[in-house]
Amino acid sequence: MKDALGSVESVVVFGAASDIAGETARLLTSRGARDVVLAARKPERLEPLAAELRGEWGASVRTIEFDADAFDTHDAVVADAFRDRDVDLVLLAFGVLGDQTVAERDGQAAIGIVQTNFVGAVSLLVPIAERMRAQGHGTIAVLSSVAGERGRASNFVYGSSKAGLDVFCQGLGDRLHGTGVTVTVVRPGFVMSKMTAGLSPRPFSASTPEVAEAIVAAIRSGRETVWAPPMLRWVMSGLRHLPRSVFRRLDL
């Protein structure tokens, strides 16, 4: 359960090898999380992070294998992550950016992006939601993206996968309302991380520590939507309502 200050004590992170996931796990552990499960496709790569969380803050940390595209394993992975105790927070932080120039011409490449970012997340979220509904409390935090706010010629394949995830999570949050379970949708803009290495930063870019701070603050306050950085809420509100004839001329 959350403590009196709203800090979580037990955390499961899917996609824990990502930069945002790592920073969020560090921040949560530094603020009281003591039971941590880190899940990724290659769990051996999580050992340096696990050792840091154990050594710096004395957390109990377990690493497990998780593949977003292995749908038939997701029920078992969730059961393992929730093994023998309740979970205060589940963070979904996995995803692929893909190559838009390839994906818009290669159907299999496009399917791969959508499969990981949307279908893989949905496959995982359903059993997670059932576990949390049964325990009667907890937060599910999911990394969406401002790219899902409106289709852009430069990244519509990735953006569409995040748009689907965003809508699914909004509906899931409404379905879980009143059960003690909250779904928090996180909408970062351009984040300077391994995922965007080699790309030029965009206006209103954020660092991984900034996104992690936004996630933890939203969890503590119970907010269901968080923008990182916060200014993007107003920027995207304006862009969302631009006439299409104007929007398509913007260099976005």
C-alpha cells in the first residue's frame, strides 16, 4: 500500500531496460519503494540497475524475463510479477520508435511497431488490471506519447500505436473507476534517451529525470494524465485544433 505521504512500497516495471524506466525506478526506490520487480526481454541486462537499487537503498529487487511480443507468455509473466503479494504500482515503459521511412513503405515493419507498442501493451494490461481489481488498490502507469495526439506525416506509424494505447488506457481507467485502481497515462514529448539517440532534439524536449519526476508526482497525487514537460498540454491543445490544411504545412 502507499504510505502516508503517497509513496509506493511495491513496484513492477515492464520494459525496465529503458532510460525512463530506470530513472523512475531509482526515484521511486529513493522515496520508499522496497519491493521492486524489473522485467525486460534480457533480464541479465537489468542486473546493474538491480544492484544499484539494492546497494543504495536496501530494496529487495527481482528481475524477470518479459517479451512484449510474446503474447502467450503474458498471463504467466504477470502472475510471476504479482507472486504472493499485492503491488502498489505497475509501470509500462516499453516501446519501439521504429523507422518511419521504412514503415510507411513496408507493411511488416509497420505491423512490428504497432504490435509491440499497442497490441503487446494491451495483452499485458488486461491481466494486470484483473490482478489489481482483485486486490482493490494500486496504480497502473503507462507511457504514451504526444505523438498520439494527432497524426503527423513524420511519425504517423509510431503515433498511431501510441494513440491506440492512449485511448485503451483512458477507457480502462474509466472501467476501473471506483475499484481503488487508477490508470495514469504519461504523455512525454521528445525525450533525450537511448531511444532517440542520433535524432535532433525538438522544442520542449525533456530529460529522462524530468519525465521520471513527472511520473512519480502524478502517482503520488492520483492524477490520471501527465504531460512531460507540462507546457506540452497547452501546445498540443493548440495543435489539435488547427485546421488540417494548416497543420500539414508545419514542420513537425
